[in-house]
Amino acid sequence: MPLDRLVLIIVCVVIAAGATIWLGVFVSAAVTLPVPALFVLLPVALIVWVVWRVIAERLSNREDDHYDKIEK
């Protein structure tokens, strides 16, 4: 396995762990403070929606699939 791919995997795992902890803190704050829970969950919902759209666009983009078939 090339070194750059290993580093990319490690970076992705660290970012995912940090995002999980951050999301857990937001959810626990929303449960603890019921009145401003909407204000806490709105940024989380927005980030989840943006990530969902980016992944959906990447999977459905036919133009990017063209470059996957080119031999290197």
C-alpha cells in the first residue's frame, strides 16, 4: 500500500472520530437544554444535508465516471 493512501486513511479516520465526538456533544447539549435545542440541531442538520448532497452528486455524476475507465 502506498504511503499517501495510508496517510489518507488515517486522516479520514481521525476526522470521522472528531466529527462523531462533535456530533455527540451537540446532541447531548440539545437534550440537556430543551429550549435552544432547535438552534443546536440546525447546524448539525445543515452539515448532514450538505455532506449527503456532495456524496449523492459524486455518485450520480456521469462525467466523473468517464475518467474512471481510463487506464493509467
